[in-house]
Amino acid sequence: MRNRFIFLSLFLLIYQLGLAQITTAPEFPAATKQVVVTFDSSQDSRLGKYTGDLYAHTGVKIEGNNDWQHVIGSWGDNATQPQLTHLGDGIYKLEITPDINSFYSVPANEKVLQLAFVFRSADGSKQTNDLFVDVYEEGLIVNLTSPAQQTIFPKNEATSISATASAEGELKLLLNETLLAQTTGTSLTTTYQFTEEGDQWLIAKLTANGETVYDSVSVYIKKDITQEVKPANYRKGINYPEDQTTAGLVLWAPEKEFIYVLGDFNDWQVNEAYQMKKDGNYFWLTIENLQAGQDYLFQYLVDGDVKIADPYAEQVSDPWNDQYIDNSLYPNLPSYPDGKTEGIASVLRTGQTAYPWEVTDFQAPETDELVIYELLVRDFDEGHSFQAVIDRLDYLEDLNINVLELMPVNEFEGNSSWGYNPSFYFAPDKYYGPKNDLKKLVDECHKRGIAVVIDMVLNHSYGQSPLVQLYWDTEQNRPAANNPWYNETSNFQNPSAQWGYDFNHESDYTRELVDSINSFWMSEYQIDGFRFDFTKGFSNTSYGPSSWGSPYDADRIANLKRMADEIWNRNEDALIIFEHLSDNSEEKELAEHGILLWGNINHNYGEAAMGYTQNTNSDLSWGIYSERDWNVPNLVSYMESHDEERLAFKLIQYGNYSGTYNTKNLPIATDRLELNNVFFIPLPGPKMIWQFGELAYDYSIDDGGRLSEKPIRWDYAEVKDRTDLFRVVSKLNYLKQNYEEFQTPEIVHSLEGTTKWYQLKQGANYVIAVGNFGVTEEQISVSFPTKGTWYNYFDETTYEVSSTTMDITLAPGEYRLLSTRQFDQPDIVTENPELQQDDKIQVYPNPTSDEVTIQTPDGFIEANLYSIQGSLLYRLSPQGKYTKFSLTNLTSGTYILKLKTQTTSKTVKIVKH
């Protein structure tokens, strides 16, 4: 029995996967021989029947080391990783030649136990599970080919058992010690009906030339399922009774027959004590004697054939990506049980301490005061964490935003992502840190008067979702027809409007899931609302090959209103924002239901900033809700979002110019963005800013690839031209939230030409903005509703209006914001020293061709211009804190400007072209 004991011990150490997908020639590959691997793509749940190019991410497992070793090339590199040969009908082969050791460059002192594969598409968008092939020592071998390890069988059902051998001999099949069949040859098959429940050992025994070898598998014979009503307080997912040592698991799975729970608490073995009870379509189980505060990983083994994590899990363990999450970011992540299971596992932990919320009565701002800041945690700070965002909240508070909109933060596939590839809807993504850090972020925002909205993706999810895997059509490589939550195919025929797997929003089961997700985030994380991605997908209406589904869709409207009403039933003040971008008639109806809708004005603001004002290129009026015939200010207009090209990049790459005035130059470009914001933020209705737009972030959205990580440039906060823009944006945000003139529906405007203006009115108070979007000096005729003293907000000067119609001359890019009452100037105080309100005199543009503007916080005493040799040329008498002087009569060259104010002095070299 010594040989049998050694083989069984070895087998328990090796978890074989992928037997159905992979065959080899020879059947028993040896490390010193060539082997041909054949792969049937239709047998892999993540790839399905595939016909495109496939590449092998491949290595080996070495005795004494469970990790992949000697991996060839690097992930995604088609030039270095082996390509498979397509034989047709989804069948591929890979020749490993001249032998395994040479192919993988295995040193002579190492012993190969397994070949390891992930087969992936050329672009990496599709990939298999991890697949392994055993490597054998040369000599006599027997292989029990069927059934597979840990297969689950019912009692009294005929089961096929097969074995093959590397040489002819006496071949036997045994159940424990009982002989089932025998023959002389290289293969043997028999059938057997198991009559006893529990673990059973099947053994293949080969004797040839005086030598005996064995192979074996453990199978499990299931008991009859227990029908029992689940506890009334058990909901779908993981439940925690009050005793802190017990967890109740509930999985809703119609049409499934039996489910076992595998986990750390039973060493991942099928066990009758962990067979779930059944209550209608619910499967449930109470697990006792757990250690409070300890992480336990587990999965559901459904019908003996698919392993999934709990769809409602609040934390998951990812065998592919968690290894790249640093302990400092997420301390003490539980270790994945390598060799015991495959795929994503759920995490449960009893005895958790509730988060101590400091703010429990936060109320979101009014709609017409909203200034939303859209942020991708990954690209906002090098720490790519919730804590890193907390550390930057003083900066956002200085910016005077009042809504923080986070791009998706629930678990998505991979680590580095925009997040629109969701997998688990109730678990914060661990790449951003622990869940309590997210709660702290919400709490800290609320303490600063900032609401928090999260981006929620309910149009689709991806293949790692257990809801996809639980009902999957392997042959068609898509959700099965009986999947309660998903359509088999998208209702959009346009490939550009298809992502992942399409939710069926006409299904009551999908509606229940949607409501559960939204309710969970509002109650557990105190989220103030949601931005819903691609809400045009919330129906089953069929759209053609080039359609983006914009026409009016009554079914879609009904689904969206129903969802919104359910949210408001739980929080009547919740902010609900749609990325809809459909026909105006549909958006108007949704807006008047109380829903906020994205309004993309990127192109027009880009043209305006660049100085291309001919025709209607720079018409900004579509950013005003009343221009869309809406009766409510529910248009969230934006110059930039995560999806649009950055305006600063457009300016610096493509901006217009005239003479020496060039919008491609950074100082002028930031001035142009100031002008844009004066004609953006004060307009009626909510506004949204994309992260770092306030600092003129000038990397393209396609820099390094559209979805790639972008450079994080906090050093921009040390550049004066950029911080000047920051201050303008911050002041405009302050005005919008603190003065009723900027919350009024009463606006008249002219926003389509080179010179633009608008007038806001609330009661007896007026605001007028004028701006020159051209690249040459322009004159604009302005109608004033009242005469007398008006206040120039940014210059902090007065403007005397003597006639109801006055002509104002504006330099290119110049703007003025005038009001009939004087507004306060907000303090901009930040812990970032580079953003401290300085008292330095500002001189711009420099170099220049015609005139210079000088500005100071506290008023001038004198200003003198000298030649480079020191001769006094002009003695200026500037008034107030802001003035201009002309250099038109001076020749080109360098001049010295000496300035003195109440608190400081400054000497500046000025270059005249």
C-alpha cells in the first residue's frame, strides 16, 4: 500500500483545473518531451466559442512553489507571448517544442509539476480562467479521466467511471477497497450507482512489468435536500445575527437544484453539514462557531458545476488582482486559498463595529445652487485611495464645490479602471481602500457641506459578476435565456453602444436588484444620490446598427421614473442624475419628474475658448435649461466630463491667434478658461466641473490610451496662471451658492457671437457679464436696466453707468462681471502653501505687443516704467486695484516696470514684441 499512499497524498496537493477545455498529445506529457496542447474555447465560461486570435499567457508550476514560474513574455504583449493556431470551430492548438523544459527555460535542478495557461484575445478584452495541465514523470502512468475531482452525484444514479494507462497492463477500477471492474489493456470504463452519501474514493490501479501505480479522485454523494423556511430576518446575501459568532447565508437561485457552501470554515470541501436548505427559490444556511472579527472566505457551489461569490457580498477576494494591492493601502487583506478553489470568493466577518457617523442630518444643497465636481479616485492623487481624497478635501472646500461625484467605486474588474466594468454592486473596490475609509470620506464631505454622489452602472455588468455566471449559456457565450436579470443580447445593435452583459430592465428581478443596490448605498454609506450611467439602456426597445437610442421611449421613461421614485421613497432629498443625452422631449419629461440630466456643451465651450466664433460654433445657449423649453433648472451642463477632451489641451494644441495674441500660450489659455467659466458657472441651473479643469489640466483624454492612468499634476497648483484660474472658479462657485441673482430663472442673453453677454435679475438686483471670445479687440454695446454705480466684481472697482446703453471696449479674452450690489470676496485659505492668497502684484500678459494689465489686492501708490538703461519713460497714476497702460508708442524691446502698493513693491521686466 506504500505506492498508493504516496500518490494519494500528492494528489491532494494538486488541484487540477481545465480538464474539459484542454487535451494533450501525448496524453501524459513529460517535461523532457514535446507536447501539443489542444484547447476547446467553447468549454470555458469566460471566453466561450471563440474564433479570433488567441495568445497564451503561460508558465509552469515547480515542485515546492505554488506560484507561476518562468512565465513567457508579459501580459498583453503579442510580440512575446505564444500565439495559438486556430483549427476551426473554436478549437486551438499550441505546440510546446522541442520539450517543456526548453520551451519554458526551466533549470535542470527544478521539477515541473504543471503547465499553467490563461488564453486571451489579441486585445486582452477576453480571457479564460486559469487552466492547468499536469506534467508526469516518464515511466508507467495511470490516469482516472472521469469523473473529475470533487464531482457531486445523486444517490442511485448510473455514473460513468473511466481510466487510461500509458502502457498495457492489469487495469482496475475500485470504489474505496471494492473492485468495480478490471481488464488487461490501456483503457477501462464502467458504470456504477452510488448508494451511500458522503465522500467516496475512486481509484485506478495499473500493474505492468511488476510495477504498480495509482490515480484517484474524491467524489461526493449528496443527501436529499432539506426543505425548510428560512428565518424571517434573513435577506439575500450575508446576514449577521447578534451573537457575533454566526452568519446566515441566503442565495436566491430559481431552477437550481442544490447548493453547497465551500470556505475556510470547512477547508473548501463538500460536506453535508454545508449543504444549503431550500425555501422556494431561496437557498439558505446558518454557519455557527465562527470567530468574531475574523475574515472567512467562501463560495457557493451550485448544482455541482459553478462556483460563485455571493452577489450581495460587501467584500470579495480576487485571486488575480488582490496581490497587487499594497498592504499600506488596504491592511491585512485575507489570503486567497490557492490550490483549493478558483474564481472570486466572498468575505464574511462577524462582530463588525458600526462606523461612528459624525454627521447624521446632512441635507443636499438646492438644485439651482449645485456645483458638482466629478472625480476619478485613481487619477486624482498618487495614493489612488479614499483616504487620499480625504487628504485633499481642503482643496475642494477652497474651490467652493458643494457636490463631490465619484466615478464608480463599487467592485469592478481589475484594479486600474474607470469603473464602468462592474462586477459586485455592494462591495467598494479594494484598490481604493477599506470600506470605512469611504464612509469617512462621505462623513468628512458632509462636515464641509459637500454632498456625495456616486456613479452607478446599471445598464450592464461584466463576466465576473456572479449574477452573470449563475445562468450562463456556454455554447453561445452569453447569459442564458433563463437568466432572471440579463438579456441574452443587448437591445442595441450598435456595437459602440454595447458594454458587458445587458440588464433586462423589464424584469421584476432586475428592478428588485436595482432598488436593493440604491437603498444599500444610501443607508450603509449615507450617499446623497447617484449619477446613473447610460440610462438610455434602461429598456428592451430594439435599436438599429447605427442608433444610440435617442428617440422618445415610453417604456424607458417608465422604468427610470419607477427607479427614481423608489429612491425618493427612501430619501426624498436624494440627488438623481442621468447620463441620458437623448431627444429633448424625453429629457424634458424626466427633468420635470425631478431628475437631473447631463448636458454636454464641451464642443461649444471648446470653440469659444479657442476663439473660433464664426457661425454657431461657440453658441453657449444650449447650456441654459430654458432654451430647451424646460420648466425646471435640472440641466447639469458641463464643459468637461470624464468622456470629453480637456479644454486646456484643445487650447494649447489648436487655439486661434491674431498677431502676438495666441490662445495656445498658457497664460492666455488660462485667461480664456477664466472667461469660459464666467459664462458657465453663473448661468441658471447645476454645473459640473471635471477634476483639475480648475487648474487647466492640459493632457489629452487619449494620452497613453483613453482609459489609461493619467499624469497627476498637483504641481500645477504652484503655477500662478493656473491658480489664478482656480481663484476665478472658486469665486464664481461662491457667488452661485450665496447670492439669489445666480439662482434666478430670469436671464436674458446673447451667447452666440464673438462678444457675448447675459443679464441675471432677482428682484431689484441685477448682474451683467460681458466677454470677448475673439482674438482681437472688440466693442460691445451693453444695455443696463439701471443707471448709477455698478460693481466690477473681479477688479473690485466701481463702474459708473450714465446711460442705459453703453459701449464697452474689450481686449481679446477680457471679461467683466458687473452687479448692482457689491458681493463679498470669499477667503481662499488652503493648507496647500502654493494656493495661499498671495499679496503679490500681477502683471500680464508678458511678453506683450500693445498693453499690460497690472493688478494688486490692496491698491497702488505708484507705477513707473523705465528703459532698460534706467531712464524714466512714464510715471503712471493707477486707480484702485486694477489698471492697464498702453505700450503702443514704444519700440520692441525690454523695459522695467517698478510698482509700489500699500504693503509691497515689485520690479518686473516687460518684453514688448
